[in-house]
Amino acid sequence: MRKVLYSLMAMMFLASCTTQTEKTGRGNNDYDVVEKVIMSRRSVRQYTDRPINRDTLNEILKCGINAPNGQNRQAYEIRVIDNPKLLAEITEAVVKDNPENAPKNGAENIFVGATCVIFIANDTTYDVSQVDCGLLGENIVLAAWAKGIGSCCMAQPVRLMKGSRSCAPYIEKLGLSKDYNLLYCIAMGYPDEKPEAKPRKTDKIRFVE
Ligand SMILES: Cc1cc2nc3c(=O)[nH]c(=O)nc-3n(C[C@H](O)[C@H](O)[C@H](O)COP(=O)(O)O)c2cc1C
């Protein structure tokens, strides 16, 4: 009888733990893990040739689209190029029109030599769509970092692409919907450097009484 009672109590305890985790979606050490991922992340600008497999990419992108977004309109479109040859072709087109924009430091493309680039476009008909795109990107960057994958949010390659006539077919190839504007991209790959943290201005934060 006592055995049955103990078993019942154990089952009730386990059930309450499960319910708690399901309700909050949180375990006990979430803050430590999240803080570690956020505070250790750095923009990576040197990558190895190792490709990121698509299952991994899809997991990261799923985290991306779980970001908060205005009215759940998800006012972004995401295009992924994980073919280094295509990234090299885009680079060639940019450099053809503007040779001064050739990749620096021996990088193989204008995306700091990354093997994979995620292009993010915003819905220009929605006033806060750029916020959606930024939050989406941050989720992507952090999820990738937690998997040992480095990244760098980049506006410059998108500026270069838009400023190059020869690149127009590649922007077309992204197949963005009407009213969507290519906003920025995220270069991504396995890191081949360990960048130092850049200082932040803590006086940007002020409590208002
Ligand atoms: C919207 C945006 C655009 C950026 N554009 C570029 C870029 O074109 N080239 C580049 O090397 N880094 C770019 N960065 C990366 C920043 O330089 C980097 O995040 C910043 O220096 C802080 O360094 P950390 O990410 O290592 O903390 C961009 C970042 C953001 C958020």
C-alpha cells in the first residue's frame, strides 16, 4: 500500500514539473544559457569552408521566424543562398561594375567570404517592418551562435548589389514579392576567428523617474 502511495506521489510530482515546463516553456537555468549566448556572440568575418547543412539552417531559421513581430504580420521575406558559387557570381557582378568594391582581405565574396548568406527583405507597406526584420535577424544570429555557427549582419553588400546594374538579375532571382525591399543580409558560417568583444556605451541606458 505504502509503495503504491509513494509511486502515486512521485507521478504527481513529475506531472506537476511537466505542467510547469509546458506552461512557461522554461527550465531552471535558462537565464544563464541565454546570457552566455547573447554576451559571447560576436560578428564573425572569417569563415572556414565547412558548409552548414540544411537541417541545421532550417532549425536556425525556425528560431528566426519565432521572433516577435508587429501584429504577427511577419512583414519580411527570407532568401537563403548556401551555394558559394552563386555568392561568387554575385560578387563578380558587383566588381564588374565597381572594381573598387572587390572583396578585401582575400575574402572570396563580398559577404566576408561566408559560405551561406541569408537575405532579408521588408514589407515597405508596413511602417515597422524593419523592426520585424531586425528581431528576426537577432534570433537567427543567436540561434546560429548557440550551434557554434558565426554570423555577421551586413548592410554594405546589399547596398553594393542595389548599386550594380550587373547584379539586377541576381536581385531578381531572389524572387521577392511586390512591395518588398531587400534590406540587409546575414553572412553565416563556421568561424575561423575569435573576435574580441567591442565596447558598448552603457550611458545609452537611463532610467527615467
Ligand atoms: C544593421 C547592421 C548592419 C551591419 N552592416 C555591416 C557591414 O556592412 N559590414 C560589416 O562588416 N559589419 C556590419 N555589421 C556588423 C557590425 O559592425 C557589428 O555588429 C558591430 O560592430 C558590433 O560588433 P559585434 O557584433 O561583434 O558585437 C552590421 C550590423 C548591423 C546590425
